[in-house]
Amino acid sequence: MKYRIERDFLGKVRVPANAYYGVETERAKENYQISGIMVPIPFIKNYAIIKKCAAIANMKIGKLDERRCTAIVRACDEVIKGRFDDQFVIDVYQSGAGTSVNMNVNEVVANRAIELLGGKKGDYKIVHPNDHVNMSQSTNDTYPAAMHLSVYSALRKELIPALGHLHSALLKKSAEFSKIVKIGRTHLQDAVPITLGQEFSGYASSLLRETKHIEEISEQLLYLPLGGTAVGTGIEASRKYSKEVINEIAKCTRVKYKSSKNFFDIQQNQNEEQWISSSLKDLAISLNKLGNDIRLMASGPVAGFSDILLPPPQPGSSIMPGKVNPSMPEMLNMVCFQIIGSDSVISNAAQSGQLELNVYMPLIMYNLLNSISILSKAVATFTDKCVLGIKANTKRIKANLDKDISVATALATYIGYSRAAEIAKKAKKESKSVKEVCMEMKLFDKKKLDKILDPRRLTKMS
């Protein structure tokens, strides 16, 4: 491999001749061979948006010449389009605060801009990673800003649409199953009747509530600390720059980003990321419950509930022919466990910031974006390959409902709780229906008894 020699204040470093990154990236690449998991490319692309808008802002206020600005903007556009994805080589477990990531972006943009201006990689007199690409910036204000852009975009473009798709599917099933009366269950024991549609309406309502909560909290991500630079004081930047760069980002992303009211706060704390993570955990808890319920209702087909039938995505056993498992709900469960675990990581990282900076932003960023990504895909897959194909097992539901002794609850209004309990006990002991026992005891005439014990009537609020 051919190399070029680059220098920093620590000394000389050999950098691959064809690499667009430079000395600081090469040092980090060698220092942090930890997981093999690279910084997510969507985050890099949002970082490039900030670099692009910063160059334009610096040119507008007279700090950066038009020639360099044009080259930096073109280089950033190429990064955003994915041309240099393989040049972002920093492990997610790295130096604190994300300095290595910021410099990786700065160096790639600088070296591409140098080429566009007719120079060779590494000739930083033409475009310098720090002096020009990083002008008016610090890792400490650009990294949290890039997190806000990345998380907001992922939520709005991936997760929230996926949740909307699942919500629509659950509502569709609720309407489809609205007339199917089944045994309700509490404590995993038989309870008074409910419609299958009512059950699914509960799932839909829970999902909608969680989605609205995420939407509301995500609005806090619209505030960016750009212009705060190292510690929030704005050293090496100006108020004009801060205003211009926010305006450019809003124009570029078509999202109404605003300047943070207090740079010190947003650079010291990752509250917004923690709130988003907590809301994802809450969503995961609700989705996990949904997955568990679907698995229970589909259990069997002989020895379980078997209220519903799931579409068979794949064979379920390597040894038992014909066995089909609830694969999609199981997948959803696993993702939900991961989201809950990631929230614990993010909580620990968020509370560990010190003084003017939280150095654990790279860990927060990776876990949060990973949570949004896998949850978005899991929800979409669960919707398409499970929920939309669910069918009611009406034969099994009716057979179970005919044996339901909990309908004795409806008798309490007429004969009291204690006597109704005796009837339920007798029905269970003699393997008879509640209606049969009542008829034998001649408590009501058949017409009135049919009305009192009508399962459909018992599913409606009085």
C-alpha cells in the first residue's frame, strides 16, 4: 500500500495515499479497534449538512472566501449522497465527546475540497480541516447538533411512519373482529366476554398514545447549540454566524430548527436524547405486551388458546414436521428487550456528564440511533408479516365461549353475588354451561335467560 505522510503536534503519521481522511482519523482508527461497528452513516451525513451550512454561514459573514466555500459545499454534498461512506472508519467506542468523528468528517471534506480546487490530498494550505472546514465550530457544539438532526430525522422519517402503519393495521383488525365475541381473560383465567375487536382497539389506542408522546418530545430536538463552540461561550464564533448557520440548516433540511436558548445547558446535558430514549423504552414496553398477547392468543393450536391464527412466515422446527411458531411476535419481543437495555446505557451515559461537557455523546448517539433503526424495521416487519394477516379462529372462540362460566357475573344483578357464585361453581363441577344450570333450577324463563346471558350484550357498556 502507498502512503502519504501527515503531521500533527504529536508527530508524523503514515496515511494511506488514496484515503480522504487524514492524520487524526488514522490515529483514531489505530487506537480504537474495539467493536468493528462504525459510526452510523446517517449520522455522518447529518454532520456533513452542518459542515456545509457552516461554510455558507462563514462566507456570508465574511470569514470564509467564496472559492473555498464552494469547494467545501460541493464536497459535503458528495458526502451526503454517500460517495465517501467507506472513508468514515471510526469505531463507535472511541475518544470522548466525538472529536475523532468530527475530525474524520473535517478531513474527508477538506481533502475532497482540495481535489476540487486542483490540489492533492494532504495539501492543507489549500483547504484546512480545522481552519476552514471546522471554522466557527467545535466538536462540542456540532456533535450534539448532529445528534439532534439525526434523531429527529430518524424519528420522523422511519419510526413514526412505521408506528402509523401498525396503528392503521390494528384499527383495521379491530373493525374486522368487532362482532366476534370471545372469552375475556384476567390473571390468565377465564373472565367475562369481550369482543376480539375490543381487544385490538386497546392495542391501537396504546400505540397511538405512545406515538403522540414521541412526537411531542421530538420537538425539543429542534433547538441547536451551533455557535456555542467549545464550552458554550461562542469563542471563535460570532452571533451573526450562529444565526446564519441555523437559517441555512433550516433551509437545507426544510425543518424549522432554532438556536438554543442557552448553549451551556444543551452542551452540558443530553436531556433531549434521554427523553427520547425513555419514550422509546415506554413504547417498547407497550409493544412487548402486544407481542406477548399475540403469542398467547395464537398459542396451540391444540393445547393453547388458539383464538387467532397467524400467517406462517417459516417452518418452526428442525425436528417437528409441520410446526409453525409465532416468529414475528418473538422477533418484536427481542427488539423490545434491546431497546429497554439501550435505554439503561443511555441513562448511565447521560448522567455521567461533567461540568461543561458530556464526553459520552458517541455512546448515546450510537445506542439511540440504533434503537430507532431496529425498532422502525421491527414494527414495519411485524405489521406486514403478522398483524395484517391475523385471522380469527371463530370455531375455537365459540367453543370456548359456550363453556364460559364467568357469564354468571351477569346473574349477580338479579340474584346476588353469592348465589351467582354457587351457580358458577355447580356449572364447573358438573361440566355444564351456566345457562343449563339456570334452566335446571328454573330461575328464569328461557327468553329472559337468553337476554341476561347474551354474550354480545355483556360486551357493551350500559
